[in-house]
Amino acid sequence: MPGVDERTVRSVAVIGLGLIGGSLARRLAPAHDVLGYDADPATRAAAATTGLTTADSIVDAVRGRDLVVLALPLPAYPQVLPALAEAAAGAIVTDVASVKAEPLAAARAILEPAGIRYVGGHPMAGTERSGFAASDPALFDGAAWVLCLEEDTDLAAWLAVAALVTGFGCRVVPCPAAAHDTAVARVSGLPHLLALALAAAGAAGGPLALALAAGSFRDGTRVAGARPELFGVLCDGNRDALTTVTDEVLALLTEARDALRSGGTVAPLVTAGRAARKRWAGTGLGGRPSTVDIAAPGGRAALAALGTAGGHVLGHAGTVLDCWLPAADT
């Protein structure tokens, strides 16, 4: 696609100053013109104490900005996107929602007809804590950051957001929204469901069980302490993909239960689980540098293939992306 080049992002509006939005605004502020907004006046006041500049309305925050980052709960999008369509003409809009198909559909319906380019995003970082008080500029250090790449994604806009994200040390993973949601159901939605179930099962054992709970229970239930609304988006908002993987896990657990009940062994699950954990722990240890010219014929397809293979973008010079391609499975 000849002529692709990124627009340099100098001014950024961050809408929503909770854990992710607050951390991002604080990370960008030293090198960019950042304006934040949160519907809660107390949150805006807390942000101001850290040196962040805040606006009194969404319209004031986004007008004239190069980039708008939505760091809001997904149910707020229908109320917020029309305001962006009116006030953010010419801007690029990205977001940090943990599911991507629904925001993409909303952006296509509301933002793109207004001439606003949308690039779906999801930083794979966070904690069980919430709110601006939990924000940390170092939260994203070394993190993978999904930037969705569809057949109709504006490549110049994608490149602009990728340049910003790689500029503060994140690994950009390109993939379509549907593929993101399928993968995240396995590595984020399902762990949250299992953490909730484990916490409930432990508590059902009464005071003795909780008194004996130690490291494995603590680690397995950590994310059960997250905000309730997070589960609504992560689980209910990705119900089809999460239903599929939950069925798979229930089949594994049923097989293990039946083996225990019949006097058999859980050794097959132990073997498979240990191997899978080892494979995950070794991710990124092997591989090689690679490049993708996003403006060349087939550049979009090559970038999509990089993400499918588990690769990521490290930075770029012009339209040539410096990438890392992991070693093939053996």
C-alpha cells in the first residue's frame, strides 16, 4: 500500500483515569502533551496532584488531540462515542478494552462515518487493584500490547499508535479483533473464572480450609479480587469464546475426576499441564529478528501473519517494522 506513513502523535487525550488510563497518562506525560478526563471529580483532583492536566468534559479533553485513548468500561462506549464523533474530528481513537469485537463494531458504526480512524488496543498488563490510586507509570514495562489489524484498518493510523506504544517499551502484537477475543478467553477470561471458582470452593471448606490456604491458593485466586465490573466485560462480553474454552476445561476436569473416582490417576493431566506450562515459560526465549514493510505489497498480510505466529513489533523506521519472530514449536 504505497504512501503509508505514520502521523506523529504529540497530543493525547486519555478518557478514564483508573488503573490503566491513569498509568498510561502518567507514562506519556513526560514526553507528550497529555490531557486527561474522568467522570469522577475526585479522580480528576487526584490526577492533578501527580502533575497531570485534566479537562472538565470529554469534549474539552478530545478537541484538537492527535490521539484519543478510551480507558473506560465497555458499557460506557455508546454514551461516549457520539461525543467523540462530534468533537474529535481528524483524531485517531484507540482503546484498552479487554474484548475487541464489540468496540470495533461500535467504532465502525459511530466513529468511522465521522472520519475518525479507530485502532483497537489492549495492553496485557494490570493488577487486581483498581482506581487512579493504583496507577503506576511502570505498569506497562515490557508488556505485550495488542493493536488490532483488520482488512479495513487504516495502516497509517495503526503505525502511529504502534510508534507510540513501542516508544515506551511495549511489544506490539498485531491481530484481528476476533482472534484477540478467542485467545484472551483462554489466557485471561478463563483464569478469572477459575480464580472465582477456586475462591468459592476454598471458602466452602470453612475456617480450617482457609487457615491452611497458602501459596497455591493465594496465587490461584489473586484475580478474584478484581472489580466486579471487570468480570462482566471480560467474561459476559466474550461469552462465545469463553463458553468454548470452558467446555474444554470441564472435559479435562471431568476426565480427572472420573479417574480419581475409579481408582485411576491424574497423571495424563499432570503430564500435559506441566508440558504446557513449560512451553509458556519458554515463550520468547528463542526466535529471530525480522522485518515487515507495511507499505509493500502483501505488507498487511505479513503483519497479520507475524501476530498469528506469536511475534511482535519492537519499533520501526518509516514503514519498515523491526519485529521479533518466535521460534517454531518443536
